[in-house]
Amino acid sequence: MSSSLTPERCVAFAIETEELGARMYRDLATRFASDPELCELFQGLSADEVEHEARFRALRDRLAPGERGRSLPDDDAEYLRAMSMAEVFDTEALAKRVDGIRTRDDALERALHLEKATLAYYQALREALGPNEALDTLIAVERKHVVKVMQLMITGARFRGLADAF
């Protein structure tokens, strides 16, 4: 299969993913405003997603002109396509699933699912693009998100931000 997937297109997808996450977390923070712990988690995650979007825009802008439009090798392109097909990346389906969230456990499960899917996509992106300090930093933060959501699911630990010592 011939690849028309480019580094620029892959980073653009990451930007859209961060926009989607920020919107979902804002909605969940509003929905769970009566649960201070959960509201705080979702507000923090939303703020982080907005920051990540800006970082991905900067990463896209730093791609060398020749790098932006080059086609990725077929193996990398197919892997990235597969990693981007998680149901959490479907905006319409996500909106319906967010509307259906009624409980704290449902909200945390949805957040964990989104964080794990984005982490997997960003790791695949790093494999395709090669070493990249900015992408490595974003991956490290996404990993912390997974841990924080899981901690809250299991222990009820408070989310105070990414400055927390893990």
C-alpha cells in the first residue's frame, strides 16, 4: 500500500486530539462540578490538553520544510493509521459517550481510555518520526495523566497538577 501519510498530517491529528480532549474534560468538569475532586481532575486535564495542543503546534512549525511533506514508510504509516483508529478519536461518538456518562466511575473510565489511546498514538508517532525532545516531553506528561487518573480510580488520591511527586 502506498503511503500518503506525512509527519505534518500526523502532528495535525495530535493537535485535533488535544482539542478533543480539552473539550471533553471541560464538559466533564462542568458535569461533575458537585464532586470537587473529580472537577479538579478534569479542569487540570483540560488545561494540560490546551498546553499540549500549543506544543504540538510548535512541533509542527519546527518540522523542516522537506520533512513536513515527506511520505512516511508504509510500515510506519500503517501503524500510525491503526493507532489513530481508536474509537475515542471519533468526535461524534465521543460526544454521545460523554453525554451518557452519569457516574464518577464512568467519567474516570472514559478519561483513562482517552489518555491511554493518546499515549499509544504519541508513542507510535515518536517511533515514526524518530528522536524528538518535544514529543518525548509530551509522552512523559501523557503517562503521568494515565497514572493520575488510575490513582484516583483506585485510591481516591487528589489531583493537584503535574507538579505532584509520583
